[in-house]
Amino acid sequence: MQASKEHVHHPHATLRCLRLELPAFKAPRHRHHHLELTWVERGEGLRQVGDHTAPFEAGDLVLLGPDLPHTWLTHPGWRGKALATVVQFDPALFERPALPELAALQPLVHRAQRGLQVRPGSACHALVTQALTHVRSGAPLDQLAGLIHLLARLNEAPAADLQPLSTASLATPASSAHSPPRRIDKVVDWLHAHLAEPLRAEDAARIAHISPAAFSRFFKRELGKTFTDYLNDARCSAAAMALRQTTQPVARIAQDCGFATASHFNVQFKRRYGVGARGYREREK
């Protein structure tokens, strides 16, 4: 699976609004030049944004900046259709001299370079999802007005209601729709496809076509964290999803997510979620 460059093309409209009803979300990790607001109305699984991986469920609402790698992957045990509303729009909208008022939204665009999750249950979440229901069903001018309205609400939201996701933007503005996948994208896709297996930095270096000696610096520069930290983040996220969606024993989940020992899994999981695996399962029931 390679992180591809998606070409978003709608020359006769400022935005594109999609209602996606699918058996599962399973698009490969990809990026595009447009900003994107994604609202998951039905479905659950793992969300990848930049260097961040976490479980998602219905209600997930995320604003993505330009060229930020992302995907939503439905949990294999999910039954029923997955449903999402997706709005994509060009960042140049906020730089047009004829619309100087929109420049006030540029700080939001900048923050979205890391991806922003709108806190479920917040007033901002309720306002934005309500506005999205009107955007997806409106005429073109109504859609544009609705988009500006909901972005204004996001721009005014308390900082606690907008959670940054990726520790780095990972944006590549100069890349084209036909650019080959970056080396870091190949490494990340390989890592997520083989989480349950023993993974070594030396093997990742070969995927990236970099010497083992240079790989650690390369990985830290690209993702803002070490290979080991990223790998443990991804494995703990997969374990969190399994704890929420299955009744499998904790030891089995730890093994299936690539942890060699239960003790190592418990240490890493508690470090990230503030509670042990059993406590997390009880809390998320």
C-alpha cells in the first residue's frame, strides 16, 4: 500500500461535497492539495493523519490541511455500511484579494496543517455538523456560504475543542498529482501493514533505501519522533481499537498487535492512555 497523491479537480466550483456510503472505509493512505473536512456519520476503525494513528467511531470530525497524508480504515468486524460527509476546498480561497475578509481564516488553515479533531460533544461539534447537513444538500451558492459559516465557527472555537493530531504537518506543497510516494510514506505504509510482525529499523531503512546509520535521523526529521516511538504508538492504537470492539483477552490482543510480552504492552499502553488495557476496556464500554 503506497501513499498516493489524489488529484482533486472541480474547476467550476469552490468546493466539492461528497456523501460516501461504502461497505467499509479502506482507501490507501493519500494526500491532496485541498483542505478537507471529514465527518464520519457511521463506522469505526483506525484513523491515520500524518504521524498520528488512533481509533475512530461515529461522530469523528476532522479538518485536514493541504497535502497532509490521511486515511480512515474500517474495523474488520464492522457490520453495516460506513457513511461519511466530506468537503474539499482549495486553500487559495483564503488568499483572494477580492475577498479580503476570508484572510481572517488563515490561522485556522495553518493549524489544520497538523489535522484538527473537533471534540465530540462540544458546542463547536454540534454547530459544525449541523452546518454540514445544509452544505451537502444546498445549491452551489448556499454551499459556499455554509462552508464559510462553519469555518468561522471552527476559527472561533476554544482551543480545547480543536485537538491537533499529527506532531508534524508532513505537507509536501511542491509535489504534483503524479509524484511518486515519498520514502517516509512507503515506510509508514509498510509499518502499518505488518504491525503484528517483529519490525526492525534496519528493515525500514531498506524500504526507504537509506543506510541504517542515517535512518534514525531521517525518520525523526520526517515524523518528529523516533521509529520505536511511532511503532509503539501505532501498535497501542490498534490495541485500543481491539479492546473496544472485541472481547479477546488482553494478552492475545497484545500479541496480535506485535508486542513480544504483556508487560511491555502494559507499560506502553498506560503511557499513552493513562490507564491499563483492562481499565481502558471498562472505561470505553
